[in-house]
Amino acid sequence: MQVKSKLLFLSSIAVIFIINLFAGSIDPYFYTVIIYIGINMILATSLNLINGYTGQFSLGHAGFMAIGGYLSIALSTYFAPFFQRTFGTGVFGESITFIIVLLAGGTAAALVGLLVGVPSLRLKGDYLAITTLGFAEIIRVVIQNMDVIGASQGFRGVYIYTNGVKSPQMVQDLVDMPNIFYAVPKFTNFFWTFLFVAIIVYYVHNLINSTYGRGFLSVKDDEIAAESMGINTTKFKVSAFVTGAFFAGIAGVLYGHFNLYLNPEDFNFLKSVEIVVMVILGGMGSMIGVIIAAVLLTILPEFLRSVSEYRMIIYALLLIIIMLTRPQGLFGFKVKLKKDKNKK
Amino acid sequence: MRFGGLTCVDKVSTTVEENELLGMIGPNGAGKTTVFNMITGVYDPTEGDILFNNESIVPYKPYEVSKKGISRTFQNIRLFKSLSVKDNVRVSFIKNVQSKYFSSILQLPKFTKEEKEIDKKIDELLEMFDLLHEKDEYAVSLPYGDQRKLEIVRALATSPKLLLLDEPAAGMNPTEKVDLMNLIKKIKDLFSISILLIEHDMKVVMGVCERIFVLEYGKKIADGKPEEIRNDPKVILAYLGDTHAGN
């Protein structure tokens, strides 16, 4: 069983690699949608670990995504000359650069997750949701006011002047000074995106199905009982939160290096809600459900482009209908009580 | 133990000897469950001390108390609803598990071996208490008596030295109560652990306990062998009220 999942993981990476070879022939529009599906899968699966499996309602996932995204594109633009010098500009060099910024973005998000998680995970339910929401807004507002990463105008690259001045905008005083513009490099492709989809699915699956990982589910079901059985619930909550934040950071890095432009508004409250909706729609704590919901919720708005102005209305209506008919989510499960138990 | 100005449990002192089955009884609101919550670290006593193996366990959190070897069940059943019977028991093994976060994800050989061992131990435990045929059911779908039993098995799986049972017979019918009494005796024989039992049902308490102590309004009013307790006028007064109150 465990050998099987390892094999499945490795073969899926091979498949992703092969598909990537033909990625060039995919229509650019579809390609974009496919990448966004991948990124949303990572976001939804990572939030599912926090909200679904561990039962902690976090509403600040976009904040972690923003940290990963912004930090990584700042690294890959401000340090572009350094990376190019050290690793070269070939596929290999770029891959190493990308791995570095990916890990940096993920780690930064995880560290912030730890910082936020330790105090706020004492809270439960609505209170935790509000705290995490507040935190995500703080991140956004801070970014909006940081000139080095473009502030509210967004960030698409860096001008590096020959005298060493670096700025995301043209500097008025240095108009005559020669400069090079380092745009955000387009590192993200099909391979990298779905490599991380495979990694997070494998990661969360293994974690949750292990004896140790059952602790996350026990925290969701009954904290008091879990504590009495020797489980450090705080530790489990924080580790779920940090893991979720790490992968949200990775998703941010992938998003930044695909879109090549980040704006603080990309990471507003609505983005967090969108991820939460994916988790709830898919069914809290259902891996396959959440992945399918990520696909649906990415494609649906695209399909509805034909009805333009009614698009968001229909989108919202569909969500309402699904929630009314299947409140446990598409693939969520309700614990069924065996009614005919006594007849046995 | 005080909650604000309300003194809930006042200067209660007793000892549970090794391998002893001590019963704790008392009318409703006497503070029995509060005593449990203090022992397991859910509440911190405002005064006094709790010693376990000559070590104060007052500063410990509930999960640390559990690691020290004290396990409990709950008055109103607290099973993990979304987990199967087997996984409910599995949770108890987490505190001692060697392969934690990263080795679980990487599925190192050590992890695979340990998972197998745990699986075996769970099966043995379930077998012992006749729950094995239900191991893949959701815990909440079990009949009431089995849910109580599963809670006890789950507590036992943490390999405690002291087991606290909070009204295990609550809501059971007479047959189930007899089963329960046998079960408690069996646990004591098989695992040779100390048990502290809260119970309202006199038949059960008198049937299994070696020693009983009685709480009323947070104070200890009696402590002794079942026969002594049965004839203790203070206990009878506490339970039945003063028959001469009207005169």
C-alpha cells in the first residue's frame, strides 16, 4: 500500500515531465487556465489541511500567498544579476534559481505562519477566522506601502542603474543614467506547477494517513479528548498552520513567476474567501473533493465569460445551490449512523 | 478548587494505592468530575497539590499528564466522531510514536515497521474487548455500550498507570452494567493498574470497588471499605436526606 503510493507519486512526476515537453503546443489561453488550476489546487489542498483536517478556520490564506509571491519575485529581480552570474541563464541555471526562490518564498510564508499561528491558534472558530483575516489584511496593507516592491502600483520588475541604484520604478533624477530593466522571469511552467501539486497531494496524504497524522483529525473532532490521550493539540494546530502556510507561499511563488506582475489587490479578502470556498465546496477534509472543487471554481468563471455581466451572479447562484443541496460539500462525507444496527 | 467565589472542591485528600480500585461517589454537584479535571490538568487547583508517583502533576497540561501515565474517560462520551473505531484507538499511540511528522511523510522504513506494530497492538486490544469485528465502523455508529467500552479501550491504549473512569455506567441498562463490572475487573486483572472510578450506580460501585470515598458539597465525608460506607450515617444522610427533618 505504501509502496504503491510512492510508485504512483514518482510515476505522476514522470507523466508531468512528459506532458511538459508538449506544453508548447497548448493554446496559450488554455495553458494559462491549466496553470491557474494547478496553483489553486495547491492553495486549496494546503488550506484543507488547516480547515478541513485540523478544523481550524483560517481565513488568511491569501496573506501567506502574498508573502511567498512578493518575496520570491523580489529575490528573482533584485538579485537577477547575481543569479545569472552564479548559475548561468540556461535551463539548468534557471531551475536552480527557481528552486531557491521557491524554497525562500515557502519558508518565509511558513515562518510568518508560525509567528501568527502561535498566538492566534489559542482562539477557536469565528475568532480565529477574524484574527487570520486581520492578519492577511495587514500583510496586504504593508505591501501596498512598500516602495521597494512597487507599493500599490504593483511589481513587475526592477531597474538597476549602473551606479547601483535599484528601483521598481524609473527614478526621475537618474533619467540619463544607463540602466537595465530586470522583469520578473517567467519560471513557472506546467512542470513546476504540477510537480508541486503532486508533492502536496503526496505530502498531505501521507501525513494524514499516518498514525502521527491522525492527531490532526483528533484535534478537529474533540480537543479535550485529544489532550487527554496525550496529544499536544497546540503543536498539531501550529504544525498544520505552518505546513499550510508553506505551501500557500509556494503557490504564491508559482503565481508570481507566471503572471510576471503582482498587485496587492491580487491578495485581498476575496482571494482568501475563494480558497475557503474551494475547501468547503469540495468537502472539508476530502482531498479529492477539494482538488475537484479547485478545478471547477477555476474553470467555471471562464465558461461564464460568454454571459459577461451576469457572470458573477450565476457563479454565486451556483455556489448557493450546491451548498443547499450538498451542505457537506461535493465529496464530503457525513458520518452515517447505522440504523439497522440492532436488528443484527 | 475555587471558581471565583465558589468553592467547588474543598480540601479533599485521598490516595490511590498501586493496583487499587478506588470508587468516588457523591450526590450531584459534589465535585467528583472537578476532581478528575484537576487530576488530568484541565483545571489547575487554586490550592493544594496532586502527587503522582511522588511528583507534583499540578503544573502539567492535560497531554503531559497523559504522558505521565494517567488516562481518563468522560462522563458524556467524547469519541472522535470522524474516525473509525480503530483510528480512535490509534490516536492514543501518538504520544509515544517514534516516526513523527517528516518520517511519516517520507515513509521511511522505520515508519512502515512502526505502523505495523501499532496496527497489531490495536487489533490485540480490540480483540481483548470484543470490538474487533467493528474496527472499521465509525465510532459514533456503535451501540451505546460499545461506545463506552471503546472509550475505555482508547484510554487503556495510552498504557496508563492510573485509569480514571467518569461514570462509565451512565445510561446503561442492567445487563450492560453487569458487563461493565466484569470489564472493569478484567482490566484490573489484565493490566494491573490503579483505577479511580466515579459512579452513581451503587450496585456497580459496591460490586467492584475495594475502597470508596464519598464527596458532598466538595468535602470528603467518608472513606473506607464498601461495607463501612454502606452503613455510614453521614453517607446515608447525604444520599437520602434527613428523614427526621420534618420533626
